[in-house]
Amino acid sequence: QVQLVESGGELVQAGGSLRLSCAASGRTFTRSTMGWFRHAPGKEREFVARIFWSGGSTYYADSVKGRFTVSRDTAKTTLYLQMNSLKPEDTAVYYCAAGWGTGYRVTDYDLWGQGTQVTVSS
């Protein structure tokens, strides 16, 4: 069974950068879409970015467009999220997910990581 394990979350100052990683382990990885979501206290889980595993087409939420970059390394079966110009409102638990379809909705995904905390101080 495939598992997703995120890493890279930490405390950073506003304006700083972080790179999150999400490694897929287990059986052969077969999902077509991988994405990043985040969940801040008192808010619903929010779409951040997605990438098609084959071809690498990406899509971003407006709130992170131009600041975040999603990428993948197919040889390592690893997903990345490069986050630049971080703002306090980016503070959340970030989750990677694998699934099918367009990848904008929580329901597009059937496999989730455990989450990694990103805290941006002002």
C-alpha cells in the first residue's frame, strides 16, 4: 500500500522561504494527480496547488500564485512545494495528497499524508 510522508515544515519569518517534500513509498505509484492542501485553525482545508504526475501540468490557488511552485521528481516519486515570500496567513498544516482528476477538490484525492506544520511569524 502506498503511503505519503511530508517533511520540511518549520517556523519561518515573513518573507522567508521553505521547501516541503512529500515522498511516496510502498507499492507502485499509480495516481495521476498530486496536490498540496493546507488547513489553518478555524478554516476549512484549502487547495494550494496540484500537478499532473505525467506531463507536469500545474495549477495554483490565487492566494499562492507567483509565490509557490509545485514540482515532482518521478524517479524519486517525490512531490515538492517551494514556498517563497511567505506571509503570516500562510500558517497552516500542509498536506500532500494523491488521486485522480482535475485535482482542485478534496474529493479528487484518496490518499493523504499526515501533514507538516508551517508557521510564518510576522
